[in-house]
Amino acid sequence: MKHKKLVAWGMTIALAAGLLSGCGKSDDSGSSSNADSGTQSTTESTDANAGGNAAADDQAGGADTAEGTEKPYDGVELTFWMQSYGSDPSIQRAALDKVTADFKEKTGITVNYAINDWSSANQKLTLACTGGEAPDVGDVFFTKSFALMSSEDAGLMVINDVIEDMGGESTWLAAGKDEACVDGDWYGVPWRFDTRVLLYNTEDFEKAGITEAPKTWDELIEVAQKLTETDANGKITHAGLAWNSDMGRYDQAWFSMLAQCGGTMMNEDFTEFTFDSEEGKKSLQFLTDCINKYNICSNSLDASYSALTEFMGGNVSMIFGATGENKRDIINAAPQMDGKVASAPLPTATGTEKNAIAFSAPISIFKTTQNPEAAKEWVKYFCSEEVQLYMSQQLNVLNSNVKVMQDPYFTEDEWLKAFSETALNSQSGDMPLTTWSQLDAWPDGPIPNMCAKIVDGQDIDAAIAECLEKMEAIGY
């Protein structure tokens, strides 16, 4: 039964770097703004990874305004909040300088942006939705929580008209709609996207005579067994497989496993949890069996364990649940791995189910804006196909727009194409609940705690029952 317990004022959204919430990694830039109010255009790409974007100026184009004609919003100023993305804040600032300058040239609207650190984003957005300082437009996450804490005068604005102007809900991937649309109303336009793939060492595959990535769970076990090495006592010295479960966090990997055997976390109207099912138990059994039965995956309950570090050190051949940034992270930290890193869609139970879960986030307008129509123009421009492709390239993020993810930049790149394929075959990860951040809080939230106990050998039925009881007590 769904509980109407609105605890938004007390929610503790977990924004740890690298978690499946789709949040970008925090950098040291803090909160900064463009001193020249977005009028300084950057004409050259500052990101070497955007080499495929030969016509960057054209891609950053939006609504055309003929030269010399009157600009209907000339002189209007908007404030835009955005979280920090990537490891180099100068790249994000240069990209925003460019698109805000181009937008002003076309519309006359000056967009003053501020880049907020992830550590302060939850608090700032909470205050913005409850009557405190708010931007005109903001980069939002956990949309339902913020929509429900909004009041008649403050918080997120319903922008169904913007969605229709941009082509309707089919413009975006399903996980994008799940994040931006609440009870039939759209509170933002989906933009950034996050999903997971299988990362593997091609040199290890070649040495073991493995010619292609596994597509089913049985194949994953078979391949990992060929790659795993143990000592005389059966202790793993080289793991064929590792869950991307840094700090002993298994819930994120398990969410994908649940989808991979046809299960769901909740029913369609998000009123009841449904993982106490055959599929739920099967997925949890697979999670623990790879560690405790097949001995192909090290137990990483130790909070100091890092699957990526072990992979770079040559101690792991495959990582289940790699992110889009992982290849860049590996090459930067371990350049000797260049040419040995590949990706593939995550294997599923039989090869026919969803590959993974996915996350999205919207660009939203706040009710307190004094210029709602100008704000809508900025949202439509920033979330347009051309600008979103440009921003995706500059910030190294995936995108919620179907056409953007079908661009050759994603589909023809040997690393990114696995993410493009997975984006089209994934289901939503974050549940649109006001208390989701508490239910899935690490390390003591009911869901992570359940997964850890099962990996550690507790009975699956007992662990599920305990988890559901704790979730009922928190409310949803």
C-alpha cells in the first residue's frame, strides 16, 4: 500500500560519486557563475573527445532569428543552475559560455549560469522548491520528490506544453519520461542519461580464447570461470568477474540483475514493491552464487574494495556495471591499459530481457520565474537535439533524447555503442518516491542492507521479508 507520507523536508539524497543515481562526479570548482553573464562565446571546442563534432557551431544552434529582426525577449535575463560534470570544470564553463552566447544572439535573452557542486545541490534545490532562493531554470534530479514538495507559489512548474512543442514523449527514452513525468504531468525535459554495461579486458579474453562478450548469465559464468585463477586453497588470485559494487554496495548491480530476469522493483503505478517474486529471488540468488558458489567474483563487502582499481591492476577481467566515464578514468590512471578496454551490453538471464536499469534527469522551470515564456525558450533551446549532442560530447555524458543517442557519435564509437544499445533496452532505476533516497540509502538503507546480508550468506526469503518490513516502517 502506498503511504502518502511526505518526508521531503527530511530526505537525505545520496550523491556519492559514481553511484547509479546518474549523478556526475563532484569536482573542486564549488559553485561558480559566468562573470560576463554568458556573453562571452567560446568558438573552439575545449574537449578532445568532441572531435566528431566538426560543426560545433551549427550543433549549438537553436530557434532561428533572422539577422536584423526584432528579438522578442531582448534584454530579458534568466538564471540557470546546473550541477558540475566531468573532471575539468573549465570544459563545462566553456560549453555553457558558448551555448548561452549563441542563445543570446538568437533571442536577446541573457542566461546567467551557476555551476553547483553535488554536495550542495540537494539542499539548494530543496530550498528552491520550498520558497527559498530559486533559479528560473534548473538541472534537477529525483523529480517526484521535488514536485511533491513544491507549493502553489514555489517549486517545479508543469511544462506539458514544452513537451508537446518538442515532439511529445516519444522524443525521449523511457527512463527519461519516468524521471520527468509525475502523475501524467511533465515537470521538466529529460536530458542527461545514465546506464551500465560490461567492461572487459580484451587481452585477457584473447589469452583465454574467448572471442566475444557473454550475452546470457550462463555464458557470463562460463567465461568468468575460464578467466578466474585461484591458489591451492581456492582463494581467488585473479577474478574473472567483479560487481561494480565499490564500498560494498551491491544494490546497484542487483537492480540490473532484477531487470535481466524480467523482474521489476515496483508495480506500474509505483504503489507496491514487487521484488518478493520468483524473478526477485532468482536475481538475488545469482548475485550471491557468483561469489559463494561459482567462486568467480570476490566478496567485496570490504568498503575499501574498488572494482575499477582491481581491473586497472590486472586482477579482474570483467566488471559488471561499468559507467560511461570508466574508459577515460582507466586510460588517465593506467595508460598501459589503452587498447585493452572494451564494452558490451550486460548479459541477461536468457539473452532476451532488459540489459540494465537506467537513470535520467530533467531541466525544469521554477514557478517563481518572472519570465516563464523566456524560460521555456531557454529549455527548448538547451534541450534541443543539436545542443544536447554538443553538451553530451563536451561533458562526456549520455543523453535521454532518442535521436541524440542514435547519432554516429554514440553508435559508431567502439566504447559508446554498448551504451547506445543498452539505452534502448533498459528500464527505469530510481523509483519516483519521496522516500526513495532513504529506502536505498547506503549503507544502512533497507535495500543495500538486504543485498549485503544475502551476499554474506543470509537466507534470501528472510532478508527480503526484513527489507520489506523496514521499508514499510519508513513509508512510501
